[in-house]
Amino acid sequence: MLSVDVCRGVAIVGMILVNATAYFHYAAPAPVPFFLLHAHWSGFLVADFVFPGFIFIVGVSIALSLGGQKEVGGIPSTVYRRISLRALKLILIGVLLSNLYAWYAEIDLSKMRYFGVLQRIGVVYGVTAILFLRFSPRTLAAIAGAILVCYSILLYAPYPDGAADLGVPGANIVSWVDRLMLGEHAFYKGAAGYDPEGLLSTFPAISQCLFGALLGVFLVKAERSAGVAVRLGAAGACLTAAGLTTGLAHPIIKDLWTASYVLLSTGVIVLILACAFFVIDVLKRYGPVSHFFRVFGVNAIAAYVLHFVLSFLIAAAPFVALYGQAAKLLPEQAAALAPVTAFLALNWFAVLWLWRRGILIRV
């Protein structure tokens, strides 16, 4: 489904923009648009949408790719082995990327980071794909809901270091488990340390991926009609409103992947999918903008790995010089987007080269 490829591309482009902006902000250093940086602890900005948006689309893709296999029944063991192998490869690539720049200086396994973006995607993909093959949509919905409810209750549970306070980074049992299990391997160090892609916070990400799989089941059977697009838009609007509303009582926190964060970010990506579905799959209008995102979407993991490996370039002399020239004409925050855009273009030409040669890199 073209609209799903496009939405996957939107998420990947968002990841590249957000990561490049943050890297330039801290390495140059330079002021950047605030909405392209992650919210400090609680809150929701553009930067906070892209990762869960990709997780949700992973779920949709699972339903689109494995739905036929599930309908046939009698799923062979080779399917499970293929899922497990793909999940393992994502995790291993993620571990390499999480430690890549540290290992340039010294390979010290005692200080390596175990977790990260691709690791979470690998775990979430593997668990969700297996659950999808084993259970009915109704059971999957129950599992996803139960995970969110139980996880939300857990966040308010007391922990050995004190009482839970979601207004304070690290003051919760989820972060405490990260400190206990990961120690020096946690991303944020110290007495209040934790990992934003840590252990227990992976569970609500699995829930979000399951929601994506449920939407994928719907899309497989749905007509390519304006009515379906309206239903998708209504669902996205309701989820967005639910996330904002619950966020008044239960904070929207990316690093904890709270239920309100799941609802809000799911609502946003469903709204984007509804628009893409209407324009591309219903109206059959596939133009340059759709193509731009689709080229990224069909080679999503390759694009992510490439941008991560090349991220040091964003602080290289040509990009800094581009910022200096742009700052003569534009406010500093707007000027910072010049090297970020150039870096995105560099990645675009790379994935476009793959596209034109029909190369799809599957992990």
C-alpha cells in the first residue's frame, strides 16, 4: 500500500531531521528551532512524534506482510525463524550504532550501551509479529490495552529509592529498574539515571505496534474509498484528543513511553496516514512529495543506518560554513536549518540511487 510506504518515509525523514538538528545544535553549537528538539522530560513536540510514528507503521506493515500467511493457517516454523532472525539483526545493528562513535576512540565493552532506537524496533517487531500470528485481532487488542493499563499503574508504584513522581526525571520504578539492571550501561548516568529506550518502557511500545497491526488488519480488508479515509481521520482525531486529555492527569513523557504519549503519537500518525490514504490510494494522486517520502520509506532501515553513520558530517566545515552564510540573511534558528536540509538532501540522493537501481535493502 503506497500510503503506508509514504508514512514510513515521513517517520524516517522526521528521524533524520530531528537527529541532524540535535547534533548540529550541540556540536556546532548553534540555536535551532525548539520544536525539532525533544521536549525536556514531559511534553510533546514535533521531535517526539517520529519514533513512535515509525513503531506504529511497523505494526501496520506486519499486518500487510503477514496477514496472508495468517489467513492460510498452519504457519510453518520457517516464518517464526525469519521473524526472529530479522529482529536479531536489527538489535545487533542497533548495538553497533549505539556504540559506534565511542568505539572510534576505544572499544570498552564495560561501558557499552545495550539499548537504542534500532534495538527497540527489533524487539518490538519480533514480539508483535509473533503475537500477530498467534492471536486474533480481538485478543491482540486486549493484550495491547492490558499492557498500557498495567504499565500506567506500575509508573505510580513506590520503588526502593522513594515514592514515584512523574514530574521528576528518574523518580519512578521504570527508571529504577534501568538503574538496577543496566548500571553504568544506562544512557543517563547518576542517581536518577535511566535509559530512554530501556527495559520496561519497551512494553508500551509493543502495545503501540500492536495497535498499528490492528489498523493494518482493517486496511487489508477496507475499500480504497473516501469513507474509509474519513474513518481513519476520525480515529486519528479521537486518539489525538484522548492523548491530550489523558495527558492532563497522566504526563506525556517520551522517555517513559506513557499511555498518554502512546495515544497522542498514534493519533498524529493515523491522521497523517488518513491524508496519505485519501490522496494516494483514493484519489490516485502520486506526486513529487509522495515520491520523496516513499523513496525513504521503502529503504527505511538503510536510510536510518546511513544517516547515523554520516551524522558527524553535520558539524564538518562545509555545513558550518553553510550555516554562517545563511545566518547573514536569516535569523539564527532558521539559518540552522540550512545545513540540516543539506544533510537531508545528502541522504536523499543516497536512497534515490538505491531506488533507481531497484535495490531494496531488507534486514
